[in-house]
Amino acid sequence: MIQLDRANVRHVSMKLKKPFQTVNGLVVVRDTLIIEVYNTDGQVGYGECVAFSDPFYSPETTTTAWDQLKNFLLPMLNKKKLSHPSEINDIFSSIQGHQMAKASVEMAMWDLYAKQENQSLKKTIGGTRNQVESGVVLSLTDDIEKQVEEYNKKGYKRYKLKVQKHKERETIERVSKLIDQPIMFDGNGMYSPEDMLHLTQLDDLNLLMIEQPFRTDDYYYHNQLKKQMNTSICLDETIKSEHDAFQAIELEACDNINVKLGRVGGYQQALNIHRFAKVAGMPLWCGGMLETGIGRAHNVALASLEGFSLPGDLSESSRYWEEDLIDLPFTVNDGMVDVPEGPGIGVTVNEKLLNKRTIRQFEHLFK
């Protein structure tokens, strides 16, 4: 039984070591929401809302998530008697959308529950790996040669490139001269059906995959591109729930799926996707959203599941932060990231730094 006492929601501002640029937006300062959920014994579970300040990735923002958490989601848990965090998914089902806000609460609840059970979150969700393969993302603002040299020393297993339309080949060939590891690029939905021929002409680059070439609601053209290319097609922004993943698999709109806890609405949705993707033989991998160490710990736990068979966006903390919100930052050694074995997410939050980076907060009492 989970006896809830209170929750604290913090708006945290973290400056990136260097700006992160995609075709849709530039992130210099990462604003995120950290959710702390306490039980009546004083134990605390942590979650992270991965919505950005601006709606360039999804309609959700830190502002909309703050409102949902304060006025709707957390009050829905008042006087609830919960035996397991999987129940949160059904409780929140009456709220349309707002997946990232929902996920942040559910993440904190899974962490809290695992701590109550004195077991790792990996074990709680059914993870089997002690280490997961790392992958790194190169943004449009990165000094490619310098960055690749640095990442090569760490042994990253996969490189993902942010690209500009019609400059993909140039960027990919620059990187492929420097590494032997698999390369993919992220379309971030910037292509239209008129770009179909252009994309098929990139087939000779032998990419690991092309991620989200078309719009989020475009199952049909993803299916058509998949039929015309040997290169694997991945869906990211399209998959906002287990239902979306089911449709993508049944409509043969992709070859693999990028699962992000925030984007799909939390662990229960992600676990459901994992279950039927495994039956369908659909490979999964864990995507990243410029998380702090709190969100990264959740991602690493998710990636420990058997069906996450492709390297994810799992880099070390120093890729983005001078100081992370956890005492022992994540590192990459020989291309691998260790999965924490301690209770819950298995990391200790740096309370001093968390307080320093908090620009506003509110408390909710479960009564």
C-alpha cells in the first residue's frame, strides 16, 4: 500500500554546457519540473517532467504541465488508496493529453514504490540488464570533429545526428569518415510527402535508421517510405500512447520505435508498448529529452528491459551538464552505462544543487 502524504513540484532551470539545436528549436537553458512525492513514512520518490519551455517538440510546455499538476493531476490522488503505481495510469485516463505531466507523477510513484519494497526500479519493472548500450546525439550547433573525437574515447555505440534538409548527406559523410559505429539521423518531422524521392536517395548511406521523417500523424507516408527503403524507419513523436504504438505496428508504419517515458505518459504505457512490441518482434529503444540525472535514471531503468534491443539516447551526465542534480553522475565506459542497483532509481539527489536551481515551487497535500 502506498500511503501518500504530500508532493512538491519544483520548476528547475539548468544551463546546458553548450546550446542544443534542432531544426525546430534551440535550447540554451533547460527548464524542467522535478516532482517529489512523499509517503507518510517520509520516503520520497522522484519524477521529471520533460516538457520544454516552448512547444516546438510537443504541445506541452513547462507552463502547461505546472498548471495540470497543480490544478488537476495531483488533486486527483487525494484520498486515493493505492496498492501499486500501475493504478495511476487509469486514474489519470479521464484527462485528455498532457502525457508528460502525467508521466512525471507516475515516475515519482514508481520510484517511491520501489523504495518502499527496498528494490531497484529495474527489478520492479522487470528489467534484466545490469548495463545498457550508450548512444549520443550531435546537435546542429556541435563542432562535429571535436565532439566525435571526444565521444569516440568513450566508446559510444551509436551516433544520432540532427540534420538540415538537403544537407543530410554532407553531415553524415563527415561523421562516417570519423567513426565505425552505426549512424542515424533525426528528421524531427520536417519532411513532406514531396521529399519522398529525396529520402530514398539516402538509402546508399547504410544508416542504422531514419527517425520521424514525417509529421506526427502521418502513418500513411511513413508506411510508404518504409516500403521504398532498405533503411529502417523509426517513429518518435508519433507514438504518444500504447494505442499509437499498436497502430504503427499494425499499419507497418515503422521498423522500430523510440519510447520516451514522458511522451507516452509514463511507465504503464511504456510497459504495455514493450509487451506487445515483443510479441510483434518490433525493436525498441529509449529516447532522451535533455533530462537531468533524475530523468536519466528513469531512462536507464527503462532501457534495462529485454525488448529495448537498440542503443538509446543514453549519454553521460557531462554531455549536457557541468553539474547534474545527482551526487554521482552517469558515466559511459566502453560504450556502456551501468544500471543503478540501489532502491528505486538508485541515485542520490543533490539537494543543495536542486534548491539552488529551483526558481519556483509548490506543495500539494494529499488530503
